[in-house]
Amino acid sequence: MNMVITGSASRVGSKLARRLLDEGHHVTGFDLRGNGIERAAYHEMLGAFHDHATASRGRPAEPPRRANPPVAAWRRPTSEVGSPPD
């Protein structure tokens, strides 16, 4: 049977992929990074899950290169809660 696993490089995803391969299934893994499985019945697709170009190619692609993700900064409000109005 053919199986698709999203998040195949995670701890659970990679163990599931290996188990399915051991049981004789053909597995396609989809994740942002590789998981090191090298078997004839395993096909790995690297890219974001919503990346239509990667999914439609049906073959591995380079993972997206990006800078550090943006961090939300918290700033103190200009007027304190409970302070008297001017």
C-alpha cells in the first residue's frame, strides 16, 4: 500500500515511516528537513506542506532558506492602567 506521512522527520513521523517500510509499504515522507531514511520504497519530499510547487513536482526539493523567524516584541503601553487622566 502507498502511504504519505507529513512531518516525516519528526520523532513520531520517522518511526512510523520505518515501521511502515518494515511492513512492506511504499512511503512518501513530506517535511522541511530530511530524516535519513534510505530505502528503495521510501520517497522524500522536502519543502513546506503548503508549497504547491514541491508537491506537484513529486520529487525532492531544497528546503526553504529563511532568516530567523520574526519575534513579536511586547511594549509597555504609553499610559499605565489605573493612572488618573490628565
